[in-house]
Amino acid sequence: RVLTRDRVYEYQLGHAEEMPYRLEVLHAFRSEHAELYRRFAEVGDAYKGGTQLSVKTNEDPGAAFITSRLRPGEALLAHGTNPSSAMGILKTGFVLNHAGKTTGTMFGYGIYLAECASKSDEYARDDTGGTYPGLMAMLICRCLVGKPFVVTDAGDHIQEAKAAGADCVVGDREAKVG
């Protein structure tokens, strides 16, 4: 268990922080969007393989009943947001134009997902003034990670990743903090 918090908010100044021990789920549901899945499957079918990221959610033997349907290069990853934004993502998929609008882009312009729910929980926000006040949201997404370009330092690594033939940029925060 490694704390990898990337930012400290004003209310956290001067407080020692522990790694969370649990996450309370108030409501969970499964979203099946035929058109989004068709597009996802097309990209997955075109995936050529190669060096794959070893994702914790794929390695845990207790999770085999969930991960057994994943194809090579795929993983279940988490995305923390607010409930209204989560509903928008479920309807249309992720929109790159929205990337970094709330929390910035530590590793470049893109969609940010994490293998640890505690990391995505840092980005979950209250739906202040929205439809779901007092609640936060986390999406568990089936993702095609493909060949990763792994980095430990912040910066825009997109061009480097493309030059290396990588499919995505992976920020290894655990390696950074030890």
C-alpha cells in the first residue's frame, strides 16, 4: 500500500495523510452501450499485441471471475469524477475536449484512468449543484491499454510515446514515490 497523492488541496495542508483502507460503495450499476462497445471492439480487433502492461487488477487470482473476459492488452481501470460527468461519459464515452479541465494533465492531454481505486478516488468530486449533491463517482472501465510508454515524472510525454510506437502513456506513481 503506497500513497501516491499528486496534489494537496488547501484543506489538507498541515495534515498527515494515511492510505485509505476502504471505499464505501453506495450504488453500483452496469452500463452497456452497444455503439460504444462496437467501437471499442473494432479497436481491440485491430490490436496487434506486443509488450503489455502488467495491471494489478489482472494479476489478482481472486478477480479472475471479472477479468476472465478481458482480451490481450485489456484491463479494468478506474476513473474518478463527479456523478453528472460520469453519466455523460456513460452516454457518449470519454471526450478528449474535456481532458484536464478540472484537475490538469500531469502526463499530457488524454483520458486518465488508474489501476487502484484509491488513486481514482482522489479525483472523484462532489456533484455540487448538480443532480447528485453529496455524492462522488468512480467508473470502472474496460480499457485497451495496449503497449504502454511508462514514465515516472510529470510532463507531456505524448510525442515520445508515439515515437516509441506506444498505445498509451502510463504514469508509474508508485515507482516515483518508492
